[in-house]
Amino acid sequence: MTERGQPDAQWMGIAEKFPATLAKSDAPETLKDGQTPEAYGLGIDRPNYLYVGTPSDGTVWNGIAMAAVPTNSPNAGNWRFYHNRLWGWNNSDNKLYYGAYGYLTNYILDALGYIPCDFESSNITDVIPFGNQMAVFKADCLYVVRNADTPGDGAVAEYLAQSRGMPTASLAISVDGILYWVNTYGVFAYEGQQIAEITEPIRDSLGAFASSQITSLRADFEHKRVVGRSNTGTQFIITPGQSPGLFDYSTSGFRFTTRTLVAEGGEPLLVDKVAVIYQYSAGDVATIDFDVKINDTWKSESQFKIRPADANGRAEFALSSALSCRKFALRITDMSESLYISKILIHVKSGGTLGYSNK
């Protein structure tokens, strides 16, 4: 709202859709509220709040157990028992073996006894059940056996796509009948019809969201989330949906960066104050550490302290780096645990029209 004596001054929200998902492939000036060019350590269990979170470790998928090598096994060293039949493969060829329906400990030949996965010549890396299908992974491509739960024979492996493979085993998981996996190019999902590139918003800067950075995929089955793990802990969490959320935990600590405000029409702008709407009841003082971006240069601010009169409030902070610029953003580099922010506002002075290049 315009202040008396300052015709161009106004408070405006810069962030209120929390938790914000990573979006690194687009310029920060084009991002929408709810997207962030850089963030890690965000809490994601309380929608509509920005806060310091502890990531879930996830749970190992117990639906991916290996079966013992059956009696009369053909030349296959890896076996699973799903859809009431045996499935076997080697990591040195491109044949998917299958046994007769209903047999677990004995391999009984059924028709040809194997399905060739030979649209190209590379070897199988893993075979994963999901829904009523079987995914056959190679290092750089994916095949699928549809209607794998059918008792009869005649199944075929359909070649789906290149660059959508899985280089090593244990980098896939099924959550609610949807298959998720990670490779050099990011994280992907397949619901039985189309492959979705989950990490497309960070395709140019994958960071932890790549097969070289993790050792396994787990799931938070209660919240239906995909958890990428390394030997040191959780590296990322993905919340599936029409617009998946991408959250990074590969770096210790906390950071949240806003989208970038731009001055339209070439007029300079000046931000002199920041305000937060918050909840806090864990003590007498909460702290927030800010940086501000003036054009393309980040400048550190002093630590701001909140002394709440009650559990819900609004706090304002004057910026020391109140300089005219044409682009502005801020990032929180640390904040008190149990502090929950529902909205971040900035006090803007400008001689021209203000706005985001993408609302």
C-alpha cells in the first residue's frame, strides 16, 4: 500500500508459496512464487511454511527382494519372483528369462523360456516389477514387459527410450504403482504410458539428483515421497504429483533463495526493508541471517532478531544494503529452528513500474 509522502513506496510479497521447489534451468528473473534457484535443508512436512527441516531417511523397498536360484536354472544368475512366476537375467547378456506360472523353487520351461531384449545389443542391468508390468533396464535404455501378470506365455519386451536407462542396480523404486529411477540425466518416472523427466527444472544443474551422487532410492511410503540416498545420508527428496517438488539435502545447513524482482521500463528500484509473517513459540528470540542481491552481486546483511510478543507476528528489518538497482533478490542463509515463516515481503521504492517478469 502506498505510504503518505512516498508516492512510489509499497510493500509487496516476494515469497509465500512454501516449500519452494528447485528450478535451476531457467533464469531467476522468470521464476514463479513457489520456485527457487537455490535452496537446501527445507522442511517439507508443513505446507505453506518456510522452516528448517530434517529429511526423512526413507524406507528400503521390501518389494524388490531377490529370489534364490531355482533348480534347473538356465544360464541366469539373478532371479526375482513376481506376478507368480520366476524372472531371471544376467548382467552379461540381453535375455530376460521367465519360468512357468506358479513355480518358485523350480524353473519349468514355458514356451521359449526367455524374452529377447535386443532392439540394441547392450546388457541388462536390473529388472524391476511395478504395477502389472516388468521394467527391464539397461545402462542407457529401458524396455517394459506389459501384462506380466498374465498366466500364459507370449510376453514381449517393448523398447521404450534411449537415455532413460539405469547404469547400476538398486537405483529404482515403485511407489503406488509408479516406477521411479535415477541415471546420469536425472530422475524419471513411468506410470505405464509415458516417461516423465522429473528433474527437467534442474536439467542443466542436477547436483545430487544424478546416479553418480547416490547409492540407492528409498521411499517415504507414508507421504509417498522418493528419497535419494548416499553412504552419508539423504541427498534429495521428491514429492510426486502433477508438479513434482525437488528438495536438496546434499549440503549441510539451510538456504532459501527467492526469485528475482526486476524493474520494468528501465527504471531503478530500491528495497530498504524486509518483513516476515511468522509463527514462533520456542523461546524469547528467533534469528534470521539474510543476504540480498543487488543486480548480480550478493551482499551480506546483519543477523536479524525477532522478539515475539506472541506465537504469531510480523517483523520488519531495515537493510544496510539499500541501493538503487534493476534486479533484487534475497536469500536466507540460516534461521532458528521452530521458526515458521508464511510470507516474506519487501518494501520497495521505485520511479517506474515494478513486477516480476513471470508472475
